[in-house]
Amino acid sequence: MANYQAGQLLKDINNPKDLKKLTEEELPQVSEELRQYIIDVISEIGNSHFGASLGVVELTVALHYVFDTPYDQLVWDVGHQAYGHKILTERRGVFHTNRLKGGISGFPKRSESEYDTFGVGHSSTSISGALGMAVANNYKGEKNRQHIAVIGDGSMTAGLAFEGLNHAGFEKDANLLVVLNDNCMSIDPNVGALRDYLTDITTSHTYNKVKDEVWSMLGKLSKFGPDARSVVSKVSTALKGSLLKQSNMFESLNFRYFGPVDGHDVIGLKKIFEDLKGIPGPKILHCITKKGKGFKFSEEGNPTQWHAPGVFNKDTGEIVKIIPTSPQPPKYQEVFGHTIVELAEKNDKIMGITPAMPSGSSLNIMMKAMPKRAFDVGIAEQHAVTFSAGLATQGLIPFCNIYSSFMQRAYDQVIHDVALQNLNVVFCLDRAGFAGADGATHHGAYDLAYMRSIPNMTVAAPMNEAELRNMMFTAQQDDMGPFSIRYPRGKGVMTEWKTSMKAIKVGTGRRVTLGDDVAILTIGHPGNFAQEAIKELKELGASVAHYDMRFVKPIDENLLHEVFSKFDKVITVEDGCLMGGMGSAVIEFMADQGYQAKVVRLGIPDKFIHHGTQQELYKDAGYDTDSIVKTTIELLPQLKADLSEETKLRYSVG
């Protein structure tokens, strides 16, 4: 077990009750010790988010110091910033296992701790979740419980956040505090009118000075009764409107607005939270923070780079990179980023859209090369899809790049705004399959199943970089209709990947390997696992055919007729959910056409899979190379009988 040294105060803090034993004057020191502990651990284990948690250290300390958690319920939006929270809530001793297989989650998780009141991972859920808790506890008669939602300004751009605010303003008895963590960042810099609005508030020195004076006056006049408070409140609202040249958006939603305040002044925050505890109804505290605060290399460098830097030297700021000794394949996202520019240079109809992930999707390449044709719309997946639909109605061809897991948030828009109108929107779904250490909230397990159920939708997945380029080339042709292309996180398999592009006939697969004993049908990147397995099986004496289906919808029926006419043993392999996925499509065809065969489906089982490396999760789910070999052996009794005990042990064959 790793032995990370906590500071003088932090070493005695195992839970918020221990934190409350400190004096107010000791809070800055424990904040610095907490920040240093995060730096010490994350710099060595890597594989974790970084800058977000450093930015809310003082907020975290003040919240747990003032509020009675977990009775008072604290909800973290997304959860990237919750490392300090985890350390202060009985998990310091296991924090070094963060995001490792079998270790603690990188996000708040209800099954992990009573202090994690709401499971998160996707953005913008905290206000709605905390409001539900507040209403529920009012109903149960627990009206003294506090409910705090900590949400970043990046998450505020999503429609769900506004829906929560709109409802909360109506629930005047709800004991809800929204803490707006304003650092002008999500992962990439924030965009949009809300960013500009918050900047106006934070930079108006005149407004902030007058605001302080008005609230001071309010406190002095409060003894004269509610009429005096009403008058001063109206004066305050009028001053905000005139000084900011606009009304306060939050107060127009019936929230009491406080701020902006320094999110790194832990003693000041402690006093503010104590005051806010006594104010009933929905209220919002606007805190100004700096992502990566307290680590100079993050503060002075590229904050996007320090969102999740991997292993790094905490003394020099050098991010540790393993330099390969031979040429390496690119990441699939990089192939997308370069290929869309290549296509757009020849086709002026192509546009690029992403919801707040230009770096993660590599659309930033197009944004730099063609700034008027590529759009980061902020954390707003629903808008991204319908905006793309609007572009398509005017004859343009939008490539809407969304992580598979986040695509779930805009499913209605895909059906209603794109597919129903049969619009040529190309969905490029990054991080399909297992996302790795981000865990269940980020795995792209469902898109094959949910996309293939939609009329007019083409559903494709490339086995390698060349196929991705060909699918993108195919999708940008006129009148293709809705088109989904999904690919995994991480590297492909081709070092020479800048191939000439050609159109693929939609709905056609390809036979990769001839064989006589078993047919393996794959979709997407796991086709490479099958190829490795077939090589091993050949050495063991098995003759295995491999078919790369390429399309789940429309599926290649000619190829399937070939398969079921020749083989009575078939294995399907996919990095998506088995319920309704490619294997299900194959079995549906078999049943409809009256074929009979033993079909074994490999893929993501019907349960939520937790975090680990991609390779660990492929093995756990049973569709890595060894699992394919094992499944094939089990289908061939004579081959199994002929194997040595050593070989059986190697592949865990019973």
C-alpha cells in the first residue's frame, strides 16, 4: 500500500467531524495541505483529473466545515472536482487507488460513501438532483436539512441546469443553495453568452462596490421590518440593472443572488456559508476560482492540458511521456480531426460541431484551420444535435462529434429532429465501447443498440483507421441521411494511416479471413482482437473465418447468407451492449431466414461495468483476444480434447 504523507493538520482528519475541531484560523493551512496531498498523489498515480479539484479546495473545506454533511446533502456536478471531498470524507487512505481497477471511483458514487449523496459523471445534473432531495426532505418534515449543489460555469450552459433553476425558483420553501464555481473552464475554455454574462458580473468593479454597500445597508435596516428590506432589495435590483446594463438572470428566476466572491478565501467562504444557512429558499453563491489553483505549472500553463495530465513531476511540471521506440498508430480521434479537414477542403458543405470537447474529439484541428466552419457549442448536446439538423436543412453536411456516452443525452433530438426528417447529419461517436478509468458513467456501451432502432439511420463502425476515413468519405456524400460512425478511445492499429479514401457501399461487410470450422463476425475495433485470436487458433489447429460486418444497420444480408449457409458455429464480437446490439441483429436475421446455428455473442454484458484500463475491462467482459480463443475452443470439442493441459490452463478452458 502506498504511503503518502498528509500534512500536520490533514493527517488527523478522517471525516468532517475531525475537520470541525480546527479553529477558523487553521482553515487556510489545512486547505494548503489538502491541495498538496492531491498534487502528491495524482502526480504519481496519473490516470486522474487534476486541475478541477485544485480549484475548489477552499470551497470544499468551507462546505464541510460549515455544513453538517452527510445530513446536509452536498451534490457535486460532474465530479471532476470532488477529490478533496473524497479525501475529507474517510477515503484519504485509499485515495491512491483513484480510478484504478478495484479502487475508488473518480466521481462521487452513492454505493461508495454516504457522503456521496448523488452519483455523477455527466454534467449539469446537480441542481435538479439537489432540488429533488430538498423537496423530498420537506415532504418528510426534515425542513432543517441543507442541500448544496456545486456546479461549474461550464455545466451551466446545459439546458438541464436551466430547467433545474427554473423549477427551483418556483419551490420557495426548498432549502437549496447553488454554488456557482466560476473558472471560465469546462475542459476547454468556455464559450457562449453565459460566459460573457458572468464575466460582466465579475469584472464590474462599480457593481461589486455598490452591491457590498447595499447589502450592508440591508443588514442595518432589517430591524425596521420587512418593508425596509423590500425597499432596499428593489434598490439593489435597480442598481444591478443600471450598472450591468441588464437584470440579474438568477434573480429573475427567483433565486437570491450573492457574489461574486473569492472562491479561494476559505475564511471568507466559511463566514458566507454560515450566513447563507439562515436564509430560506433558493439562493445562489457566485464564486470566482482558478482551475489548477496552487500548482504554478497549471496556473501558468495550458489549463486544458492540466485537466487530466497523467503522471507528472510535481517539482518541475514535466508531464511524463513514454517515448516509443517505433512508430505508433494514431488515436482514432486524431484520424477524425485530420480527415474532416481533408474532406472539408474538397467539400464546402461540411461543417464541424462539438459540445465542449474540441480537444477531446480533435475538432480543434478544424476550428483552427476553418474557424467559420467548426463550432464548439458548449456543454449542450441536445442543442448540438438540433443545431446540426438546422444546418442540414439548408443543404450543409454537419459532422456532429459527441462522445458515445454523452450522445445519450440528445437521443430525442436524434430521433425527432434528425432521423424523422431524414437529414444528412453525420454523428461521429468518440469513446465508443469501454472508456477506461472514467467508468460506468462514461462507457459508450449503448449506441449500437440505440442507433440501430431508429428508422433512416445508418450505423457503422470501422475496424481500423483506413475504414474510418472511408466511412467519413461515404457519409459526406449527398442524400445519405442520418449516419452514425462510432470508434473507441485510444490508438488504432495502422502506422501508415493516411490512406486514399473511397466510398463504401452502405450496408456491406467484408470477409477478412477464410476458414472452415467457425465464423467470427465482428463490428468495429474488436475485429483486431479477432484477427489476433485467429492467428493463435491456427497454431492450435483450428480453421476460423472472419467477417468484418462494418455496418450494423443496414446489415449485410448477403454476407450473412454466406455465413449461415456454410457454418453452424458462429461467434459475434462487439464492444457494445449485448442487449440489442450487433449479435442480436445477427440472431434476428438467422431466425427470420430459418437458419439454425450455435451463435455465441461476446460483448458488454447486461450490467454496469466499473472502472479499469480498457484491456482489463475487455478481459472482464469476455471479448479480448484470449476470450475469443477460449470461446472458439469451447465450440470445437475435438480441438479442446487435443489440447495440452498447459494450453487449456493458458486460455482457462475447463
